Amino acid sequence: MSPRTIQVSPFDLVVFGGTGDLAARKLLPALFQRDRAGQLPEQARIIGVSRKALGDGGYLRFVRQALEAHVKPAELEGAALERFLARVHFCAVDVTGDGGWSELATLLSEDVAQVRTFYFAVSPDLFAPISQRIGRFGLVTPESRVVLEKPLGKDGEGARVVNEAVGRVFGEHQIFRIDHYLGKETVQNLMALRFANRLFEPLWNSTHIDHIQITVAEDLGVGERGGYYDTSGALRDMVQNHILQLLCLTAMEPPDAFEADAVRDEKLKILKALRRIDDHTAEAATVRGQYRKGSVGGQPTQGYLEDLAAEESETETFVAIRAEIANWRWAGVPFYLRTGKRLAARTSEIVVNFRPISHSIFDHTAGRISQNRLIIRLQPDEGMTLEVMIKDPGPGGMRLRRIPLDMSFVETFGVSNPDAYERLLMDVIRGNQTLFMRHDEVAAAWNWIDPILSAWKHTAQRIHPYPAGAWGPSASIALIERDGRTWLEDTE
Ligand code: NAP
């Protein structure tokens, strides 16, 4: 069954950073795919903005190349491509000055009633100057929205400054702080699984769940982004946003409705209930790592310092954390979080490990009874696996084994899921903020991250090297094994 496509309202989408990597790899292909699916109305326009004096013609060439590079050739049929290109415009503006803004204002004035979206796909240092000029040039209409890309600050104070600058021009109901993980099919399915089934919610607490693991592993290194990455590190780049969002959706109480503020209120409570990790507890609760040369997928790869062309760096490319949520539902249930670059595989998953059964009626000949596990996979193959114990088929007596009840969304539904940006961009146009972060969520996430960052600094916490292609340093294995548990791949 093909999904229903409902057209969104007519819109102008202004992409600041329209010639950047994010625009080329994600935003333009996502918009093209939605256009191909018939979701963009005839009047929809996409306006790229950057400093280069490209003109409409030069920008059209950029867009065409971006689509050729990032959309499957079979999907780039002539008519769809030409229709999409006809929507594209360009405006040369250096957002740190006043030049070019009047031209942008004129272009936008062609239809002031339609939805107007400003997408900030530029460095966060530019968020304040852009917002200020959008305000000064009178570009905000009642139907305006602004999309802020991560990172939102480098710490709580940085995020506060950005939120304040943008908040002077846009109302909170107009601000869409994007975390593309929330646009993934599986993430939304996590909510369906929890709140549209009788089965799981009664078990979703410390009485029945032993612990939860959240892994976001990349096999790639820092590549061209080394300069940026070295000022950030895994904790800021992945944990502060993606991993904490996954943790919130896994752990939150049922919201009273699937609506933006109801969902965000519940996520906020989880962020506030995270037990603080500080100078006294960071060494025991966190592990920092940095990749060295090794081999990923059979290919030799160099280490982080060589990727960076630097002699030394204090930046972690891996982090593992034992987190705790101090509330009634989760008391005593550890959440083990980890993320890193140049790990053994590219995989993101949430693993819910249930407690052992309270009493076994089977004798030792039946074999070991493994704990039930629910694995929610975000990538590479979005889906879910519920591991249950069954009797090994055959006449050989009662022998038990754990089997996976496996569901791959692609295999089950026969369609590949749209990229997260496709869904999120359409949500922005529709004005639906459910899958976007509110300012207080961002602040609460930093409130938990900041003390870890400062503990690492004060205590000069060691960075453990790990060979590229491993699952991080051995200290990460020790972190979980101290509690008598193992990471998922170590139990296979
Ligand atoms: P990028 O490739 O360096 O692109 C930056 C864009 O900003 C270019 O279009 C550049 O065009 C424009 N720009 C820079 N200074 C400007 C100015 N003063 N006035 C107007 N335009 C200006 O960066 P990116 O990788 O696309 O990343 C953009 C933002 O998204 C960053 O905050 C990044 O952290 C975030 N992000 C990126 C990704 C990704 O996959 N790339 C993923 C998540 C988040 P000109 O040089 O022509 O002005």
C-alpha cells in the first residue's frame, strides 16, 4: 500500500547556506523527493542564499549537480527534475552585512500570505546576525518559521545566547530546532510501539527492565570535518542532541496526546531527572576514547590525529556513559549510552533488556534461559527485533533457545523509508513542532552535559585510544561489565 500524500500549503523556503554541504546532500534531495511525491504545491519556491554571486543560473547548476550526486539516477526523471528546478531561485547575501537583503525582501514580497520558512544551514555564529537582519528588514510574517540546525551552542551558555537572539525576532511557536534523528521512521515507531500497544507499557519500568543500551556507532572517521569536530567531540556532537533525544523518547511517561507540547513536556521531565555526573562521579560513569589507526571493513584506516594532521588533540571521538534517571519508573535501571567514530560498523539502536524470569520450571537439560530483549534499529536497516525464548523444534525433548521475531520496515512494507529530512521539512511547512526541540529541552540537555565537560577538564580525565574498527576502548567494555552486563554485540 503506498502512503497517502497530502499537499502542504504554498511556501517560500529560504535556505541560508544554500550552497553548503547540508543543502547539497540533504535539504535539496529531500525537497526534490517530496516534489516528486506530489507534496509540493505549484506555488512552492526554494530560495538559496549565500555570499557567492551565482545568480539564478549559477545556482540552478549547483542544484542540478547536487541532485545528480545525491538522488538515484532512476528517480531523476526529466519532468520531475525540470518542475523542481523551476521552483529554485538564488539571492546573494553576506548575512554579516546589510547588502542583498532588500533584493531578498523584494523576492519574498511577491506573496506575503504564504508560509515563509527560513532555514539556517550555516555556522551557528551566524544565527544571531541573520535573525537580527530578518527582523530589521521586516521579513517576519505571521506565517513565518525558522529552522535551526545543530549544534545549538557549544555549552548551555552558548545555547542560551542563540535562543535569545533568535527569540527576539521569532516566537517560540515559530522556531523549529531540528534533530534529524527524530524524523527517522523507527523513532516515531518507538512511540507507536509504546503507546499504541497494550503489550509493552505495563512492562516498561524498573520492575521488568534490567537495563537499556543506546548505541550510535559510525564507521567513518572525521573526514573533511576534522577542523569543526576537534572543537566539538562526541559528547557535544552526538550525545547532547541525538542520544539524549532517543533516551527521552524511550524513557518518558505517556504524553496525554501526540502533540508538540505534550510530548516535549514529558521529554523535558526526563532530561531534568537525569542524575548529575560531576567531578566526583565522571571517572566512574564516563569513558572517553580516540581512534588510532586500524582497519574498518577490511580497509586500513588512519588514526584521528593523522586525519586531523595534528600532533595532539584532547577531543574524544568516542564516549560511553552510564546514565541514571532518578524517578519512580526508572530507579535502579542504568542507561548505557555510547557513540563513536571509526567503530566496527555503522549502526544506531536502542536495546531494551528485560529482567530474567523469576523462576524456571525447566531443569538444566533445557539449557540457559536468556533474557528477553527488544532491539529497536534506527540504522542501517530500520526495524525492530523482539527476542523471545521458544522450544527448539523437534522430538529431542524440551530444549529452549532464544529466537528473534524480526521486522525490517523495508522488507515488511516493500518501500524504503523517506529520509528524515523529508518528513521534518514537511512538518515545518505544516507548522507541526512535535518532532522538534523546545528551548527548555535544549537548556536541560546542556544542564546535564556541561558538568560532564567541566569534570573532564578539571580532573583531566584520560582519553583511551582504540584501534579503528573496534567497538571503542576496552574501558567502555569495563564500564558495563563492572555491573555484570555486556554490550549487545558481545553477547552474540
Ligand atoms: P558548509 O558546507 O561549510 O556550508 C556553509 C554555507 O554557509 C555555505 O553555503 C556558505 O556559502 C554559507 N555562508 C557562510 N558564510 C556566510 C555568510 N557570511 N553569508 C551568507 N552565507 C554564508 O556547512 P554545512 O556542512 O552545510 O553545515 C551548515 C550547518 O549545518 C552547520 O551549522 C553544521 O554544523 C550544520 N549541520 C551540517 C550537517 C551536514 O551533514 N553537513 C549535518 C548536521 C548539521 P558561501 O561560502 O557561498 O557564502
